[in-house]
Amino acid sequence: MAGFHALRSTGLGNSCGQVETYNVASSSGRLAIGDVVDSDGTGSATGLAGCDIAGVTGQMLGVIMGFKVDPSRLTETGLPASTQSEVFVNTDPNQVYRVDVSNGPLASADIGLNLDSVVTVSTLSGGISISNMTVNATGKNSTNTFPWNLVGLEEDSSGVYGNVALVRPNTTLVSAPVTGA
């Protein structure tokens, strides 16, 4: 598994209306579906707000769900570094994501704590852009500046719990951060 995979929204209704279009003026690294992005404080000539790769801690915008089709890059599944495009970002503050855990495993006693991101630029493998972003078990805390809140654990492919986390956004542009349990 690679990056953040949207599972369900815990808010009222579904998350269909929570995917917004943003401009990437010149990505600081390769972007892939499942990557976490933040506002970069810019805008496009067409009025779209800008975004780029998010930081490890602090506020985030959301997770990339897709890219605008560019006829000159039909075989490209992501967005190469230093490339302009439009991206579709899930900004639902109630979205639950499945994601791999770095420096883990996590334990069931950690549920309710906040986690920071491991922000690693995506890679290209066999023509497919792969998100390398995870959450970090090291430093799990009640600190409200960490971008993710742990809401559950799932088994990994070896049947071990704690290497795959279920998280929801904690520090977004559309919701106030919460101190973890």
C-alpha cells in the first residue's frame, strides 16, 4: 500500500462534495495520488488556490485524489517535480484514511493520539507514480499540532496489527486541531 487511501467520511452525508480543485504552480517534488498537500499561499490566473507537498507537522489542506488530464502527459500517473497542473484534493475534515505506519508498530492503546506525517516525495516505478507518505509512530502524542488523529488499526498483509493505521485529519484549513486522548 502506498500513501493515504480514503475509506469513508465520519461526517454527515458522503465526501463526494469534499474534493476540490487546486493549482500546483511548480511542484517541489513528484506528486502522486495519496500524497498530503497544503496551501502554498499562491493562486492561478484562473482563480484557483495553490497547493504543494505538506510539511511533517502542522496544518494541511488534504490528500490528492487525482490530477487534471493533460494530453501531453497521458502516460503519466502523477505530477513530475517543477510541473504545473491542477489537482483534486479531498478536504473533508471527517475523512478516514488507511495508511502505512513508519517506525511502528502502533498499539491499540495509541488510538486517540495524534501522529505526524512522514513526508517522502513519491517515486516513479514502471511508469506509475507511487506515494511514499506514511504516518510516524515515533513521537505519537496528544499534541494538537500533529496533522493526523489515530482512530483505529488494521492488519497488514502478514496479519500484524499496528503497521496499518486508520487516521482522520486533525489540523486542516477547514477544522480546528484537537488535542489527542
